[in-house]
Amino acid sequence: MVASASKRSKTTSKTAAVTTRKQISPELLSLIATAASAAHTFLLHNEPHLLPSQVLSLKSLISSLPLPPPNTLSVAIPSADWFRFFRMSPDSFSHLLSLISPSLSSSLPSIPPDSALASAVFRLAHAASYKSLARRFNFPSPADACRVFYTVCKAINDKLGNLVDLREDLGRILVGFGWISLPNCCGVLGFGKFDVEGELLGPNGSLLVQALVDSEGRFLDISAGWPCTMKPESILNQSKLFSGVEESRELLNGPFYELSDGNLVPQYVLGDSCFPLLPWLITPYVRHNEEDSFGSAEKEFNAVHSRAMGLVVDAFGRVKARWQLLARRYKEECVDFLPFVIVTGCLLHNFLMKFSEPMPDDSDVECLKEEELPVFEGDVDENGRRVRDMLAEHLIRVSLRR
């Protein structure tokens, strides 16, 4: 009898919620959706600084708003297939939808926001054609599916762009690298390659993406869309990261770290051998002649450096494993949009890491190292050399204590 009454109560509550939604004007629903989006955005970026009770209260308030059920798509998806279809849980999809729904409603007034997001994520996850998207998600034509896809990518770039920020939570980044004996390290800088069809970029053409990642594989800085024919140092010199360190001095300007021998190490990032050695960009030791040999400190440094560089390889590998569209050769006629899509995939990577989303079971997460770029052969910065030598001596001391 009690169970029956409980069921009736829940049914009545659901019916009341649906009735309430039907009675609210579209204009008011749009305002409520915008408020919910702002609240979700606030939670996304401030949850670590809030008390658990504050987080629960805010989530409870958001869930009480008379909005359409976030997991009820205009096109029905069986619950058992949800994660396989979209490479994320219904809850994460709901959070993402709440963030970009107002933008999609204004840019695509004739397309339900949930269907727009679902179709774009489905294309990213399975490299689905626009023709198949139009058929599956009831769009008027493949051209409409294409327009929807790039509109969603733009909304994701606009709303999630601040998830890629070296200055955000720098303390956590420093602690992460401290655990692997790299004091004052603020990231690892490397490249990912994304293949392109045709001869525009050569027979094995690709676009290079310079990325900085933290010790957990989150992207901290992305510079996408460079042809594979460009030299890595030229790409570096034109990136916002380089400008932020060398010109505006906004980045890597924190306090020095005192090592156990009294030497002071500035904030720095590790970089591959294709980059120049700088006081803030520490590259591995390189043998210029076959007869050259490394001492124990140099060997230890290179071993730690190599493991750290694997973080970049792993991050790009996971992006390609989750988003199969980025693992395939992109069509030459669409290459202008590829950097935009790559950044979308990287932003979603960070977003899903924030919500502790696992990799899909059917994804191949084996991360193969990209073809190595040529070693930088320019002048060596002496201050950079001193910082590297100090770190090498520090790492050999750490290894002897184990």
C-alpha cells in the first residue's frame, strides 16, 4: 500500500513538471535555459572552491528548474547504446548541452539543441558522413547536417575555451609534476599530427598541432593548423604560448624553486628536441657526434624527460581514440576547418576528464609515438643549458635516494 502510494506520488510529480513546462512560454523557457547554463558554467569552474553543501544546493536548484529532460533526445537513442554512440555518459551530455543550448537555440532556431549536439558528437565519435547524419537525426539535407556540425563546434569552442588555460589552477599543475620529481615544471610541450588527403600538403601531408599538457594529460595550450612543412621553431615563435612568455611576460613568471643544493630553478616547460633550448623551455640532451657519450646525470634527465614527453603522445592518442573523425585522413577540401575540429576534440577531452569519464571499451587507446621531427640545430641558450644541468643534477640525486 505504501509502495503504491509512493508510485502515485512520483507519477503525479512528473505529470506536474510536464504540465508546468507546457504552461511556460518559449521566451521564458529560453531565459530559464540561459540561467541554467550560467549556473552550470559557474559550477564547472568553481566546484573545487565550494563547500559540498553549496555544490549540492546549487545542483538541486538547477535540477528543479522546469526544463526539458536533458537525456530525452528528439531522436530516441536506446539507453544501452548511449555511451557507445556519444563516447560520454548521459550526465556529461546533459552538462554539455546546458552550456551550449542557448547558443544553439539562437544559431539553429529550427533544429532542437539536443539533436544538434547529438549529431555533432556522433560524427566526431564515429566519423559519420553528413548524409548518414541527416538520415539518422532527421535533418533536411546533408548540407544542413554539415552546418549543424560546425555550428556545434563553434559553440563548444566559445563555451569551453577557458578549460585550456595554463594560468588556471597552476598550483595543481606544479604539484602534479612535483610528484614525478620535476620541480617548478608547468607542462610538457610537443606536437600531434593529423593527416590530410590529397597533395595540398604533400604526398603524406598533415597538419601539426602544438600542445602543452599537464601531468594528467589535460591540454593547457593548443596551437592548431600548422602545415607539416613548417619548422617547429617557427611554429613555436608564432604561438600565443611563446608570446605570453617572451613578450607580454604573463606566463611562467612565478617564483623560483630552491633545489636541495641551493640552486634556484625558474618556472619552465619540457619540450621535444625539435625545439630550441631556452631558460623556460627545457629540451633533452642530444648527441651531435657518435663518439659523444652522456654522463649519469644526463642519462637520468633524458630518461625522465622521455617519460614526460609521453604525456603529449598519450593525450593526442586519447583524443583520436575517442573521436575517430580525428584519427582518419581529413578531406582536402575541408582542411580549412580541420584546426577548428581538432580544438573541439581537445576541449571535449578536457571537459570529459573533469567529469572523470572513462575511455570507451571499444576505443583503441594504444598511443603510438608520431614520426619524430628533426632536431633543432640552432644556437644553444646558455641560461637554458644551466637550468637543464641543474635539473639533471637534481634528478640524479633523487635517483640515488631511491
